[in-house]
Amino acid sequence: MVNGEGIPRGAHIGTYLLDEVVRWAKQWPTAQVRQISLSTVDGSDENRERRNRLYEQFGIVFEYTPDRRSGVSLSTMVAAQLTPVAPEVWGENIEEWGLVEYLRHGCAQIKDLSYSNNRLERVRRDLVAEIEAARARPLRWACRQLWMRYQFNILVIFFVTCVGVMMWAKLSQ
């Protein structure tokens, strides 16, 4: 499973996939491996060594051009000569899942997303209702907002004012 956007370089996705092909092909050790041609298109300076190392780690031998930008594999190779790589090479970045486990995970994600979607829909409806209430009675809505936001401050001011009035009334007698 690849997470994120696209397939990141250096995540060993290609190594994993080619390893699966090699392990599958080794079921028939005497089968001829078709010749592989490496194109100069993939042989740019930043990609050439990565590409060449990818194939070579599986025991595939190439006859390269002098600049190593292109090459052709030996035509006499059989599947038994291919070398699978150790899972540690790609295992750090890739986790294999069984079909049932993957489907359970997918169903759980769908359930979680459905729950989140329902919650967001309720929030959206509440916000629409709030906007409609504000449009219908703007002064009441504004007073309510002030009360909700400054309730404690308003109560403190009211209490202090009441105490002040009571003290003033007592002193003025």
C-alpha cells in the first residue's frame, strides 16, 4: 500500500514489485528470461545509477553502452539465475497485507469516513440554521452572541454595580 501522493523515489516500490516478479518466475527455473533493453530515456544522470542498480540486484547482467545510459541484458539467462532480494530491502517502507485484512481495513476506513461525513453534515446544518437565525433577527442574534461570549464579564459587572448601588443607597440615608 502506498500512502501519499504518487510513488515517492527511494521507497523501494520498484524493488518490491520486481522482487515479486522474480519470485514468481523462479517457479520455473529452466524458463528463459527475455532480453531486457534499457533505454537512454531512463538513463538520465540522476536516474541512471538507480535504474541500473535496480536490475543488477536481481542478478540481471547487462552489456552497457560506454556511458551506461542504455544497455541490453544477456540473452542466455534462465529464471534460476535470478536472485530475489531480502524482504529487509523493501520491508522498511512496504507492508504486505492479506486480502481479508486489506478489505477489513478498507471497510473500517469507509465506516470512519461515513461517521465523519455525517458529523460534518450535522455541523453544516447547524451553521446554516445559525445563519438563518442571524438574518431573521439580527439584534437578538447579536445580543445572544455577546451574552455567550462575555457572560462571565457581564455578570461580574452586574454584581459590582448592584453592590455599588446598595452601598451608595446605604451611605445616602
